[in-house]
Amino acid sequence: MFLWLSNTFRSEFGALNVFRYVTFRSIGAAVTALVIALVLYPRFIKLLQVKQIGQVVRDDGPEAHLSKRGTPTMGGVLLLLAMLLAVALWSDLSNIFVWLTCVVTALYGVVGFVDDWLKIRDKSSKGVTERQKLVTQFGGAMLVFGAMYFGLFGKELADTHLYLPFASTHHFAIDIGPFFYVPFAAIVVFATSTTVNFTDGQDGLVSVPAAVSATTFGLLCYLTGAKFGNFEVAKYLLIPEIKGVQELTVVCSALVGATLAFLWYNAFPALVFMGDVGALALGGALGMVAVLSKNELLSLVVNGVFVAEGASVVLQRYYYRRTKKRLFRMAPLHHHFQKANMPESRITVRFWLVSVMLSLVALASLKLR
């Protein structure tokens, strides 16, 4: 909206030219989402308490989690609204990448909202079944990418190459075609959303890794599409060049601002939980920016904490089915450390540090091509 207003009145007010810059609008989006969420969360938490929207804790989980039962949940609703409002205010609303990311993020948020609501209504930790989540989340991503890569939004968006991390785009680009790329891209988004949801199991655990990943992807998006006169950053860094994808920097910044505001109230001991409505939406957004910026494979590094959490669940299930024994004390991985009597705050901070280190490794790939 602000960009449109600046374009309309730029001739009368020259200072409005500053809205042309993605960097300025990204800072504005982050601050806007941060302030909106910080100001509204106290009232929102009170509303959740009045409506008795409290966390349902699984009986077979760590004993430390039993004390969290009844803590207000579905805090991700405000996080998501703050993020989307900031994007609407500060982004270029004619940019198709922004719309695709926001549509998938909102869709995943709706799935999470229904899941949270069913858990609260039935006072059960089950909610939406895994099959229902697969159909809605994976199916929704398939529809979006199918429309995108089969030309509905223009052939210039249909890049079906996979780019290997730490390798030059000129020598290590594999074109797998739309019939393989569309389901692959949908898997990336679905898997990112699911693993973020797995990670959301301790006070403050998911917020910092999500913010760090969003910051990293925001920088990658900016470099992928940025131009300074005749100087094209992507060509210099030997990374994919995608016109318009730099606008996703605004989306990533809004996500960072909203997530950090949520962390203010979710830090140990948490006053509110994110719920699936927040975790699934956050993961969907991170998955979309990874795919649209052509960092699908690099996202394994950027989202390394989430990948480890998801892998621990898969390995635990597979190993138990084969041997009837557990590979970990409990899955996801953070529960394994809890069962080993490691303090919750220590687990959380260490996961934060690992997330930062992995993102630095991912950014180092820009100079190792």
C-alpha cells in the first residue's frame, strides 16, 4: 500500500522516493509487525484466558510439560495477522511472489487453526489427522506450484532447475522439468512446515530458529534479484538470478518482526503458545521463500534445526517398527534431551546457537562457488 501511495504522490513529495527501496520497506515491515504484535499480545492473551483456550498436553510427553497444561495457546493467530498486515502495508502488491507466499502461508495457518480448535474442543492432543494435513497442505502447495510452473503466471517464473549449494549456477544446475519439480517443490514446503511444527515443543524453541532462517532467506532473496545500476549481484555471486524475488525480503522481514514479538511473550516461562496455527504458517512461509528464491537444497542447511527435529521423528518411527525399540528416548529431538534431564532453557539456547551457525554456513556458500 505504501509503495502504491508513494508512486501516486511522488511528483508532489520527493521524499516518498525512499519507498522505492526494498531495504527501507523491509525495515518498515519488520518494525510494523513487531510493534503490532507487541502492543496487542497482552490483550490477546487475556482474551485466550477468558475463552479458556488452553494448551492440551500429551500424557506420554516429558513430565516437565504437564505444568504447561492450560497455558493459552493459538498465539500464532496474532503472529500471522501481524505478519500479513505488515506485508500488505509495505510490500509491492503487484508482485506475484508476494501473493503466492502469502496465499500458502494463510492456507497453512487455516489448517493449523482447525487443528488447534479440534484439540481444544475435544480436549485431546489429536486434532487434524496426518492424512488430512497431507491432503490439504501438500495438495495446496501442488496447486500453487502447478499453476506457477505450467505457465499460468507467465513462463518467466517457470525455472525448474535445482541449484547445488556451494556450487556455481553455471556448472551445477539440474533441470528436472515441471512434472518432477512441482511435486518436489510441494514436498519442500510441506516438509518445512511439518518440521517447524515438530520443533514447536518448548518455550521459545521455535521462534529464534524461524527468525534466523527468515533473515537468511531474506538476504538471499535480496541478492538474487537486486541490481545496482548495471551491476547484477546474482551474476557476480554465481547464484540464480530471479527478477522480482527481492520483494520477498519484505515478507521475510515481516516474519522476523512478528516472530520476535511473539518470543517476547513465549520466552521461558511462556505466557502463550504458538499452536499449530503459527507453526504450520511459519514453516509454510519459510518453505515458499526457499523454493521461490531457488534455495530448495540450501534450505537443508538454513533450516538445519528443523531438519534434525523432523528426521528424529522419521527415524524413531522407522526404527521402532523394525525393532520394537526406540532409537531416541523420545522424539522429536528436543524431547530426547529433556528425557536425559537437560534443563529446558539450556536445550533452547543451544538449538538457537546451532541455528545461527548453520545460517552462517549457508551464507558462506555465497563466496564458495
